[in-house]
Amino acid sequence: MYSDLPEKKIDGYLQSMVTVEKSNDRLPVFFCVVAIVVLVFLISYMLQPPKPLPTDASNTLFSAKRAQAIYKKIFFPEKPHPTGSLAQQDVRLRLVQQLDSLGLLPKVRIGEACNGNRCGLVSNILAVIPGKNSGKKIVLTAHYDSVNASAGAADNAINVASLVEVAKALLHQGNLNGDIILLFTDAEEQGLLGASLFLENPLFDAVDYIINLEARGNQGLSFLIESGSNQALTALAAAKALSRPAGNSIAPFIYTHLPNASDMSIYLPKGKSGAHFAFFSNIYHYHTPLDSIDNIDLGSVQHQGNNVLELVKYIDSLDEKSLNQTLNKESLVYFDVLTRWIIHWDMKWTLPAMLLFGVAFIWLGIGVAQHYGGWRKQLSQIGLGFICVPVACILAFALTLSVEMLLKLITKSAVPWSAYPYVTLSLQVILAIFVVMLLVKKLIKSQRQSSLHFWLGIWGVYVVLGLISSMMLAVASYLFIVPLVVVVLCLALLKFNSSVKTNNIYWLQVLCWVPVCLLWLPLTFWIVDGIGIMSCAIITIPVVLLAMPLTVIISQIVGSRGIICSIALVISALFVTALYLPVNNKLHPGVLNHWVYQNESEHFSRHYYAFVPMDLFGSEVIPPKLLKNVEGPSPTPDFIPAPWYQVFVKKRDVINIKSPQLTPWNAFESIEKSEHTDYKGNSSMLNTFRVKSRRQSPYLYIKLDSPHHQLALMPSVVGGKISVKPLWQGNELYYVGLLPEGIVLNVKGPRHSSDKLTLTVVDLAPMRSSDKSAISALRNELDATPSGIGDLLAAGKQVRLSLKPESGLEIIH
């Protein structure tokens, strides 16, 4: 249809040709736009969780409604149940009763465990569903503790109830080959201590596979977050066993580089294989009192339960030979397609495949460009298309980030879109697409053949990104390789099939865009859910990469000035709406923690602290102007485990709280000396002291300020036995699950040092309702709920220690 027109042709003739092209293109472009919109809505719909099964569903199936009923038996009344609390003891008792009712004979394993500088006395619950072959062992695990601020319905109580429901289904199905171990861990929120304790259990070494359930939000699909070093086993199992698989090979890489951790972070580095499932949409209720059973999407629970039941049955069905063969496979690149299928290939084939399709794209691209206008004459358009992608990404990110900063500046709030996030999210997405449209309008020529060359330049960027990812981050290479496969096929059609006319280019472009939409649109959703829309500007990059391959169609749309003006008007309306909407509401509250702290030291003082969480970029979530009559922001006190928080301080009236008690400790105070003659004269036990809470606090912070000495946490004396080997050594300790008798610490270092040692001791307890009266007005004004660490009442003091060569440690108050 097209041939090179002599340059001497008059402008009027060329202009008339363009007018004819546009009039002929309106109908196919219209239908292509409709197809694109339908595809986007179809993908969004198919990414919804399944419907929950009712309570009368078959007992061999997982029912989210039955899991909800189990939740109410174990976790009602809903209240925070952190490690060491009385509420957690009640939860543990009811959970054991539920397992007992299934005939599983649960056992509570109590012990001290450490992970870094966090230690505690934790209580894990184990129960076994025996199989025919006790040599194979699969662990199903979820933690049953919560943070201090929240009842933790999604994180993680509903997953505990779901595992009980899974156990019931497995018992009704019967015919298990291996043992299924149910493990409910303690103190996950306090430092993964329950998982650390399980490492010491002889069962751990015999475990073949681990499935862990978690949640960060209370909606969304159950996503495969981690799979361990032998990820081929889980990827292949998910492909064959799961009815609705959701996951890809890039997710574990992203997860490990985020400031998150779960019990699987303890197991997988030990070489175990497994699957870590979690749903994480609607992060706004995470670690707040709004994390209740009423706010959980039972469809998410159904998906999570289905995944566990289907996967455990598949892994259990594998014989030892099949299991070993899978474990020895190369790592895979894998991804789901609309949560219906998983496509995968060996990672070693990634770079060769990318090179093959890259060369094919260049060869076919040159041939098509030559056929439709000549590639040399249109080289500038190819180059502009190539440059347009990075330029659009930079401009879109800069513009959307500027809009964010402007919203923050005018509203004087760090996250002004918290209450109504999708208004600002829509604004950022449309802004990114608007940038793409303006660039296309500015850079592309009017003729269809120029649009085609521009489009080829854009796909050249995909080739480059595919090569880079194949060499440096192979797990993400599928995002570029799969679309390029379709592009190469379409270019082959244009080059070798004479029946494909230029008026089919629009449909071929839509066809090439389908895999882009299938891969990049869900990824955009995961990014939004994963970061909780703390910065909407981040999503503009995948949005630009989504929109850019549609430039031939976009070039036909943006010709009308009315369309550009209409989009600009929509952007303005969204900005004004985001500007005037409330920052917070009851479903999306501001997050705030209050601590009342009494410090017994040379300078006696009492303060309350307002802890304001910061977003990923270090900005406070609640504007300081709303924290009236406070000083700050101030440096975070050393004993506060809150690195992502800014601190505002206000002096308050004296309150009657008692600080921890320190006493020198005798190794034989609770046992017979005659039974332990080996300790007689043992100088290593001289510099030992006990720390007790005088107000039944479950949390303790201790710091020794000395360059020459270390603290050593001694195991609790159980059954009249003493262990000289410490659980932990260091200068800074957080301890949870504190018993009334406290903990024992030994000071290790030179005993003849003339330096006096400074010891800071703080115990922390949940704030009682009577203690909250002083801050209730502030809470009501902010419409905020506590987040993460919650409201705590802390009491502490600093003491001086002196080490005596013969008589041992002396405490100087």
C-alpha cells in the first residue's frame, strides 16, 4: 500500500494523504481501544480471590466459613495477645483444646530462644497427623502471637484457624503417606523466636518441606512469597497442584530486599524447601486494632486454605525418588498467568533464549521497516521511539513525585491520600499515561509508517532490558522475554505473509500488547499492595512500560486537541479532590503510638512520647503541627525498638510505676549446693545478677555501656539444673515472655577494670485504660489508632555496676 514518496511532493498532497489515513483508521482504532479496556477489566476481575465455601461444604475440602468459626472459638474475645501476656495464655489453651478435639494430642514446647539480640521464653505448639511413612515429614506452620496494638485477626490468627481447618480436611481425606506436623510458633512478632526455638527440635532436621502462612493486609490473593533454595520443587508443585496459583520468580527477590521477615526467614537459610503464602492487600489495618475478623475478606482465606491443602497433598504424594529428582533440578524462571496456570523454564536457558529472540527481533524489524517506508529513512523515528521510553519514565516519575510533594506541602501531611488512596492513585496513573501521550504527540510523525518505526524503537528498549535482566536478574527476565516472543511472531507475519496489510497493524499491536498486560498489570497491582501506596510515584514506571507499546494507537488518539484537554481536566479534578478529601477516616486512620516513660536516674523525669511512624522515605505520617504542646522531633531513645519512628516528647504528671529490680544472684539460691560442687569456686559465676519486673511486665530491655565487657544471658534454672553455656552474649538485649522470677545475666570481661559499668534497664507493659486518659484527647483529635508496637507504659533506670575479684558484682544505685 505504501511506497517511498519523492520528497518534492507538495505539502498539500501529503496532508490530504494523512487526512485519508486518519478517516480510514478511526473504526479499527476505536475497536482496538475497546478491546484494550475490556482486557484490562477482564484481568482485574480474574485476579480476584475465589468465593468462600460454606460451612456445609464437604469435609474433605477447605471452607473459609468453617475456618472463621474455628477462629471465633480460639480467638474470641478479640484482644491483643502478644508473647508473655495473659491473653496469649488463654489463646494457647483454647488452641490446644481445638487440636485435642481432633484427636491430635498436641504438645506445648516451652524454651528460651534467641535471634540476634532478641531473646525470650516462648511456647510453641506441635501436633502430628501420622501417615503410613513416618520418614517423610511436612510442616504446616503459622505464628499465633500478635503485636501489642492489635488482635491480629489477619496477622496471624485466621491463618492459625485455617491450619486447624486444613488438619480436619486431611483427617477426613485420610490415606496420608508421610507425617503432617502442625507447628504454631510463638514470638514471631518479637523477633522470630518461636521459629528459632524449633531449629533446636530434633524434628527440624527430619523435615522435608515447610508451608508457612502469613498476612500483611486483610484482602487479596494468597501469593507465593518465598520458596527456599530449592525453589524448583515449589514452582513445579504449584504448577501441577494449585487450582489458582499466584506467584512468580521475582517475588522472593523483592521480598528479601524489603524490611520484612517471617518464620520462613529462619527456616529457608538452613537449606529447607517450602512455600510461604500470604495475602497483603489493604495494608491500612495491619498491626492496628482494626485488624479484626469482620474486616477480613474470606475469599482471601479460602484461597490461602486451598493452596495449603492442594500443595500438601501433592508433596505428600511424591515418592522419595521423585522428591530427590525435583530437589536436584536447576532453579526456574516462573510466573502465573491470571492465577490459572504457571509457565516455567530452567534459568540456564534464559540468556540463550533472550539472545535468540533479540537477534530475531533485529533481523525481522529491519525487514519490516524496509518494507514499510525504508528503515534508513525512518532511522530517526526508530531512535526517537527507543529514547522515548526512558525519557517518559523519568518525566512521569518526576511529575508524579512533584504532585505528591505539592499535596504534602499544601495539606501539611506526609500521606494526604491515606483515607481515600485510589483518588491519588488514579491521578498518578493518568499523569503517567498523559506524559506518554504528550511525548508521542510531540515525537511521532503523522503517517502510519512512521508510527510503525517509532513502535519498533520502543520494542528495542524491551530487547535491551531483557538482555540486562537475563544477565543480572534472570528471575525477572520473563517480563521482557515473553512479550518479545509474541512481537517476533507478529513481525514474521508482517514480513512473510502478504495477506497481512497495514490496516492490520493496529490489531497486531494489540496482540503484542496482550502479554505485556498479562505480566505488567498484575505486577503493578502487587507493587501497590506491597508498599501500601506510601508513594504512588513508584508505580508510574510499570505504567509507562505498560502504555508505551501502544504508541501506534495512541498516535491516532492524541491528534485531537479535545482529548488532550479532557484528560488535563480530569487530572485537575482529581488533584483538587485529593487536596480537599480528609487525610484520615475510621477505615484508614492515622497511625500513632504513645509511650508513657518514667526514668529513675540522677535527673528524675517523667515524659510521654508520641511515636509517629514514617513512610518508606522517612517522612512522618502524622504532621507535627497536630501534636500540640510537644517537643520534637527528638532522637529515638535507645531502648525503643522502633527505627522507623519519629519521636515527639512532652513532660507529664508523676505516675506511680515501679522500675525493674536488680539483685546480685547466687548460683545456688534455688538448688542444693551439694549437688553442684563443680560450681564451687567458679569465678565465672561471681559477676551475675537477676533482673525482675515489679509490675508483671512481659518485655524487658537491657543495655550495658562498656567497651570491655559483655552481658551473657544464662538459661533459666529448670529442674535444679544449671547450664554454664549462655543463650546469648552482647551489650544490648530485648527479652520477651518474662517470668515473675525474671532473668539471670552474667557480666563477662576483665574483673579488675577500674571502670564503673553503666547498665540501663527498662521494662515495658501494655498501657492500662486508666493510663490512657492523659492522651485520649490527642488520640480523638487525630482520629488515630495505635500501630505496630502499640501504647506502652515503660519504667526504667540506670545503675552503676562494680566488679569485685572475690565477692563478685556489686550494684550501686
